[in-house]
Amino acid sequence: MLDNRFDPAAVEGRIYQAWLDAEAFKGGRPERAGAEPFCIVIPPPNVTGSLHMGHALNNTLQDILCRFERMRGKDVLWQVGTDHAGIATQMVVERQLAERQLPGRREMGREAFVEKVWAWKEESGGTIIGQLKRLGASCDWSRERFTMDEGLSRAVVKVFVRLYKEGLIYKDKRLVNWDPKFQSAISDLEVLQVEVKGHLWHLRYPLADGVTYDHPVEFDADGQPTLYEKRDYIVVATTRPETMLGDTAVAVHPEDPRYLGLVAQGAKVRLPLVGRLIPIVPDSYSDPTKGTGAVKITPAHDFNDFEVGRRHDLAMINVLDAEARLALAGNDAFLEGAVAGPELDVVLALDGQSREAGRKAVVALMEERGLLDRIEPHTHMVPHGDRSNVVIEPWLTDQWYVDAHTLAQPALAAVREGATSFVPKNWEKTYFEWLENIQPWCVSRQLWWGHQIPAWYGPDGTVFVEETEEEAVAAALAHCVQAGIISDAEARELAADPEKRAGLISRDEDVLDTWFSSALWPFSTLGWPDETAELARFYPTSVLITGFDIIFFWVARMMMMGLHFMDGEAPFKDVYIHALVRDEKGAKMSKSKGNVIDPLSLIDQYGADALRFTLAAMAAQGRDIKLATSRVEGYRNFATKLWNAARFAEMNGCVRVAGFDPATVAATLNRWIVGEAERAGSDITAALKDYRFNEAAGAAYRFVWNIYCDWYLELAKPVFTGQDEALKAETRATAAHVLDEILKLLHPFMPFLTEELWARTAEQGPARDSLLALAAWPAGTGLEAPDAEAELGWLVDLVTEVRSVRAEMNVPAGAQLPLVLVGVDAATRERAERWNDALLRLARLSSVTFAGEAPAGAVQIVVRGVVAALPLAGVIDMAAELNRLNKELSKAQDDIARVDAKLGNPDFIARAKEEVIEEQRERREAAEARAGKIREALGRLGAAA
């Protein structure tokens, strides 16, 4: 006998272990050797991570597809693994060392530190894997991979070496996002833009050689200058005065009339404090409508300035070191062109100061010399490291780069030609825009945890990129002989004696960006570079499910690498981009806002199934999810509803019958539910195949709650208590059969509840052939019965409409109304008489009669072409109800007008947060729907009057 209630906490662990014991999730099962393969690679979570709501959504959607396709008979591989998460993991271990008062990373050295990281990984890493199991993820755990395991590391080295030898990886001096705390380059994804209340310093740069120009100072109503003053300086504005020490130009717009003469004569300015002469260059980067229209150019410390510097062949002067301190003494690039003397000595004395202290000192020096024009408050966005929380410095360094532009061309073509499709399709535009304007990809990081770059440097600085140190030594020896550094004999001697050649080459200390190894994920996890059976069977993968925020960092790069290394085959056919999970008000979840919802807490409180179904039901394509705990609670109630329906069926003897054939049922009620089950299966199947998760969940919900529980079982109650034994037996068998179909259809969404019911409902019937996870998905066999649907559908719609009228018109709950069917034919009369008892009971009617015309004072409804009338005179006050509804309509219209006024206000749209605007649109939609219902009710009342 089923328990009184379903207790997720009591069964989830046991059920998951049963799946593992049966190897239910294993790809390449022998019995499916001839089946169509289906493969998803999991977006590898950081080994330091724990399950957040984005993970919960992403993995729920993946699991729904994997369970669905597994039940459809496909050979499913959900490839799982974790990412080594360079900075995050290194930070965790360094913090742990500090807490335990152990020597730090630099004190213990690289080799010892990396050993500590591996020890941490084995002991504490991968917590999220257990959390994914709690969510119900049906990954093939036997194939779990790690981006730094032996096989994936071998793939990384091979890819790097091959790209280098093909000229697609190179070393260059360019600007990077530099984290002064970690002293490493970081990716754009690891940079947070933080709004800061700062200042804008306006500085005067003197023109060289006594040059002056006329600068407008007064303007007429049309903005035309009416008064000029002679100036021997140009004013530039900056939020970072300390970087002026590295300025190499001032840029003005080529069409700015204020500076045309200066540009034409090749005028220069003398950089204050330094004395360096720097040119005035015409460049469209300068905006003539902002400030003075003149911009200081510091190519080594600003990404836009870097591009201006390249266009005009400007010097690039780094004035900061790796810790963001002023680096001036001994800085040849800084000193070149500087004017020696007491003023420069004062500046050189700032060497070693932090950028913050240097900023104050530079401003003070400029003010002392009368070159500080003015200071104004300025709120602007400042990049910060997402883990270090320090200001990120655009910094000029030597780094390793991938020629992303060349690799992007096949990736663009693959999507344009349909080899890979984005769902929703609008994300293709984002993908195209980024790839069409792609910059070189910086893949080196100044960390110790990660894939060390397979590059070695010889005695003359020549780089040797090889898969092994032995190969690098051989290449270095050959080079040294050719370059005349050593003789052939010396080379042979060194080759034969490892001790003698110690120090011949030194390895690059940098490691690779974690995105480099994860870009290989779809094929490296399947065994590449070896030609494995898994690679042959499961590449290319079927679909990738991920968030929009890593289209650039991961999706595009997987496309590039997959196409390049897998003979032009894109790594996946479809890319499904899911939306964000926000809080119930539409705001992004963040710890600082205190609105983060922990999925594990929801699982503890409501069960994994309730959370999963909530996420699926709300996962409309292209629309963010507004998650409220109440929604999860509501779907927990849905689980309870199904459990109670199964208990009701069990108590009424609804046991599975061996050999039961739903095509043989004769009763209209049973033919109807069998047909509805097949239609629900078709709808869910079609929706899942098109990644319309919310529609699939909605179809399942409607069938289970509305059709099976609320209608079929309710209509079957008289059968279960009746005297017709043959009908009773058929209905019991049908109820049990349809419950089985429900368990199958719901399993991808609610695996724990359905697997438990699958086992428990077999206790009194025939044994199951398999776990539900491996059972066959319902297949359409032509069981839909249009005549049965016409009859039962009419009954359901009629009762629903009567209930709706009762609610709209404020009919007292206990009042029993007469129902008059108007002008019906003989078939409809017979149908109404057959279901008379059900109509009286379910619609709370006193009688069902027939007439040629509707009675006076009756509200009329039309159900599938049949006119039904509900006489309400004497039951409600028609005039008062008319007045109430008109007031309700007026209130709804006022609500719509208020929202329209806000949404029509450009200032509101410009200032309001995205979630506030979306909330207003939803309010309008709700008010419009309410007004529509009220108008329907008014129309009915008007007809009755």
C-alpha cells in the first residue's frame, strides 16, 4: 500500500543508488549497439564550485533531454566532468594555506604548491558532482573527466603544438586585463564592471615651440562660436592621471575645426612633468562633442588607446609594474625623450608608489605647475577582478595568442550554412557579431595551476614548441648547431648526457587559460587524440545546452577547435541557449543584494522533482525565469496530486493487467482517456524535440492534473462503486495503464517520484521489465478516439464553463442552478442524458432540461456549438452585479492607463532597471487579461438582461 504522502528525502538517495547499481546512465550499453547515438557534453563546472540556480536550470534541461532520448531507445551519453578553474582553485588553496599558517605559494615553490592543489582537488574538489546527483542528473559517471587529467592534458599539448606549427599560435606584446593581486592576465568573463564615484581631472598640455591657436569660449543659440581666446595649451580629461606619464600622443577628431590648423602644421605638445614631445594625431576615436574634443593617448594602459597607437605607430610606454606600482626608474621606454632635470627627478622619485598614491602625487604636481584646469565629480564604470576584487589594469605584456580571426571563419560558415543552429535563433546574431569582430585570443596566464605551456627557450632566446621536453631539447640542439652556438660533436655529447645539457633550455612558466582546455571538451572527453570507439560513435554531439554569457568564451571556441581538429565537423548540431534565473521581481540574483536562492535548500524543502519541474515549466525560449519559492511549492503540490491519484487508483483496485491492450477498451470514458494520453504524449514529444521545455511541461501538467486526476478519476468514481463488473474491470485496467503512461511522460521532468511510483505500483501486478529510467517512451499507435473526445470533451467544457460563470457572477457556492440546453439535436440530448448525473454533481446543478429558446434572465454560454442557459434571476442581483463588474472593468482600465503612461515615458524607460520595465509590462498584460474576462461577463449579463 502506498504511503499517505510522498517523502522526497526518504527516497531520492535510494532511487539514485538503484540507477547507479543498474548502470542505467551508461553510454554505449551493449543492447543499444545498433541504436541511434545521442550525446550531450556537460558545460564543465569549476572543480571549486557548488550548485547554484544557473547550474540547476542548465543541468535540469540537459537531464530532461537525456532521459527523454534514453527512453526513446537511443544510445545516450551525457558526458560529465569538471574544469580545473585556474585562478579560482589557486585562490582556494592559497587561502587554505594562510588559514593553516603554512608557507605561501612563493615560499614553497611551484612544484610543492601544485602538489598541494592536487591534494586539495582529491580531498575537497568536485563537491558539485555530488550536488548534481542530488538534482537527479543522469550523467555517465563512469566516464567522468577533468580538464587536467592525463588524457585531456595530452590533447591540450597536441592542440597547442599543432596550432603553433601552423602559425595560429604566436607570442606578442599586447594589452591584457591584468589582475595586480594575482599578477596574471585574466579573461573578460572574469572582469566585473563596478560603478564608482570618482573624478574627471582636466589637465593642460602645453603646445611646443610657442604654437598657439584660437579656441572658442562663447557660442550663439545655434551653437556657433562667437568669441575666441588664444591658447598655448590643449585640455585633456582623464579619470586616471597617473597614466599620463605614459602618454605618447593627443588625439583630436580629423574634422574638428578647433584643431585643424594644429594638425596641418604637425604641432606637438610637451608632456607635463616628463618633457617628452608627443604628436597631435587626427583620429575618429576622439569625440568632438565631448569636453574639449581632445583625448590623451596612453597605448600601454588603455584598450582604445592601444588601437589608436597601432593606427599611428605610436610608442607604447608601460609605466606600471605587475603589482600596479609606478615603474619609472630604469624604464628605458619612459626615459626616452624625457627632459632630464629637477622636474623629472621629482617624478622619478615616485617610482615604486602604488597607482593610487601616484595618482595623488601627479595631480598635486600638475596643480603646483598651474596645469590642473579643473576637477569635476564623475561616476563611471571601473573594471574589477571578480575574485580578487581589485581594479583591473589594462597592461602591456608579452603573452601567447591564438589567431582567432582565422579560426573563426569556418565557425561562422558552419552556422550560416546550417551545420549548427542556435535555439532561439536570435542568438546567432550575437555569435556572428562577436566572431566577425574577434580579436586575438590571449591564452597565457601567469599562474602555477593549469596546463603549463609546452614552450622552451634556448640560450639565445629562441622558442621551441614541442609536445615533450625531449623533443624540445632535440630541436634546441639542432638550432644551436645551425646557429653556430655549439658544434656537431658538442650537440651529440649533450644529447647523450642529460646532466650536461641541464640548463640548455628553460620552460615557459605560464599556464594556459582554462577556456583553452574546455574549448576541446566535445572531442577531448571522448578520447581524442586517440581514435577511440566513443569518439567515432558520439562525435559530433547532438546538442549543447548553455547560457548566453559564454557564447563568446566557450561556444564559439568549441566551434573553432572542433571544426579545425575534427575534419571540419562542428562539435554539435544544435546550441540551445537558456535564459537567466532571476528572483521573483525580475532582479538578477547576487550575494550583495541578498536575493540568491539556493537550489539545494529548495531540494531539501520541496524535493528535487518540484524544483526541476518548476525550472522546466518556466523555461520559455528567450524569456528569463522569475523564480519564486511559491512556484516550487506549487509544483510540490503537483507531485502530491499525482501521488494521491496513484493511491486512489490503488485503493479502487486499479492494478496493471498483463497483456492489457488499450486499443481494445470499449467504454467511451476509457477510450477518451486512452486517446488523451496518446495526444499528451505526442504534444510532449514534439515540444521536447524542439527544445520547448515549458510547453512540454505544460502539456504534462494539464494532462496529469486536469484530465487524468480532475476529470477521468472523478468520472470513474461511479464506475468503481457500481455493479457493472465488466466495465469496472476495464476501467481499473485502463486507469492503471494510463498511470503507467503518465509515469513515463513525467519521468524526464520528475524522475524520483515517477521511479518510486513505477516500483510501488508493480507490487500488486506483473513484475517490471526494467527501471523506469530504461523503459520505453510511449509510442503513438493511433489510439485517439475523436467520437469519445467529442462526447467527453463536450462534457468537460460544459462543466468548466458553468463553473466559470458561477465564479464570474458571484453565484453563492451552495446554490444549485438549473441548466437549460437550447435547441439541441437528438444526439446532444442523448449525450446530456447519459451524463446527467455527472453534470448535476460536477457543475452543482439542480436539473438539466431542454428548450427551444433560452429563458428570460438567463446567462447564455456556447460550448462546441451547443447553447446552454443558466437562469440567474432570483439567484443574484443582476443590477448590482452589473454595477460591480463595471467598477472592476474601470479599475482594470485605470491600471492599464497607469502602466501605459510609464511605458510611454522616455525618461522612465531610460532610467528604470530592466526588471522594473518587465514588471510593468507583465502588470499590463495581467490587467488586459482581467479586463477581457470582465467584458465577457458583462456581455453575458447584458444578454441575460
